[in-house]
Amino acid sequence: MFDCSKDLLAFHKAEVALPKDERDNMRERRDANRKRLKDGLAKAKNAAPWDQASQGSYAMWTMVQLPDGDHDIDDGVYFLRDDLKGAQGADMTALAARQMVRDAIDDGSFAKKPEVRKNCVRIYYAEGYHVDIPVYRVTIGKDVFDKETYLYELASSDWKKSDARDVTRWFNDKNKERSPDFESTEGQMRRVVRYIKFYVKSRASWTGILSGFGITKLVTEKYWANADREDVALYETIKAIRDRLQFNLVVTHPIQGNGDITNGVDDARARKLKEKLDDALAALKPLFVHNCTRETALGCWDKVFATKFFCDRLESKKSEEAAALSASRVMTDGLLSAAA
């Protein structure tokens, strides 16, 4: 396979990974909402949160740059069960808890009012961003050894045992365990997740593809580490996922008891992902031809990611070499003139 590893790493840094200033802006919005929520709860004389924690791709550092800028942050809020009581002292319903959070955070500053959704409260921003706030209750008990236990439940259609932080810990552990470069970088497995997530978002016309979470789970299943070749690691992982989906479209949730990410044995979104991975592998076939040129190889990666980044690197290199050659000739001509 023609070596484009350095080019792929450059592409990841420039076009795929979320820039620091963008993460910083998202964190500022998250923190502003945390303060807004606490102030609103206090104003309504409701209990303060027991904890707040970022979740999802933001917490796992698997976010990618998107053309429409529609990034979302999941920022869970946790309340003690004893603090979530109705007027008569009974447990607050899951819907009432979400409504309480929606009312507290709606201070009138949003152009579009925050919305109660099935699994969260959603806050919309004019720039296309949104922040999802899942609401949890925490029941603290003790086991037979008198050690504290914690039961986390998500306010969904009812209270459902769940804690998205378990997913964050699961992924971070897998990335640390399996990435050969984890000690010196953020982890190759994390980058491979980003490449594939970026790929499936690279065309506006591509819809109905498996979620980023589903892709993340598949990468942890089929990741091919390669400390020396970033491009080989990505190619082999794509191929392994494609082969896996060829025979089994079911993608299970990584945390036991949470069911499947996909819907049934013939999930349309998983099938669509397989088809797009087929397309990527077909586009990369010329890289395995024995006389493949650098220009051809870079063109293949451009085709995969619907970009001009790779071939632009080639043109930039040619321009630099031409400029260096021109400068060398000028210097040589000057020396010859002086000698004459």
C-alpha cells in the first residue's frame, strides 16, 4: 500500500480534529449553561445539582469538524433522588424532572426556547450548535459490607437505569489499552474513530448512516493498530468493519444491560455504513498497484474524503521545489558572473 501516512496525519490535524478554539468556545457555552441552570434552580427554590458531567463525543474527544457546524454537547445534570420530590412528597416523574430543568435554564435569553425531549433538555444556538442536558437521579445506598452504592437513572419516558459516563470510561480505557502511541499522543484508535466519522459526514447527500456512537463501537471491535503506518491502520480497520457488517449488522451497546445501538438484524443505518465503507475501499484500490505514484495515491485519499487537501500538498511541494531550484540557479549565475 502506497505510504501516505504523514499526509493522513496532516489531514487529521488540519481538517478532521476539532480545533482547540472551537472546543474552548463549546466549553464556554457549556459552563454558561451550567451557571444558568444553577441560578434558575435557586430562583425557583429547587434543589441544586449533585453533579454535572460532560458526556458523548465531546467527553470522549471524538468530535470532528463538520461543514454545517452542527456540533452538540451532552452535559448531564445529576440530582439526588431525595431532592426530586413532588408537592406531596412522592418521587418526581421523569417528565417533571426534565420540565424542571427546562424551566430553570430558560431565562429568556434564547431566540428559540429550550425544548423538553425524550432523553434530555435541548438548548439551541443560532450558529447551529445545540447543547443537550440529560437529567439523572442518583440513589445512594449501602451494600452488605456497608460500602456506599450509587444507582444512576436517566429521565427518559420513565426513570431508566443508565449513566453515559460509563461509556466515556469504557472508550477511554479501550483507547489507552489498544493504541500503540497512547503515551505520546491522544491515541491512534481515537483518530481512526474520527477519520471514519468525518468520512460519513463528508457528503451532504449522505443520510441515514449509523450514528457516531455506533461507529465508535465498531472501531473498538475491529481496530487494527499500526504504530508506523496511520494509513494502514485506517484502511485495515475500515476493511475489518466492512467485513464484520457483511455478516452481522447488529451493533450492541458497550455497557451491559443497555440493549443494541442498531434496530433489529437488518438495520438500514448499519447497512448504509457498510455500503459507504465499500465505496472507500474501492477508491483506495490503486494504492496497492505496484507502480502507484504519489500523485495517484493522494488523489485516492482526496476521493475518499471529498477534499482537495491531499493533492494540494503535492502541488505545494512542487512549488517549493521549483522555487528552490530557481533560487539555486540565480545563485549559480551570480557566482559565474562574478568569476568572469
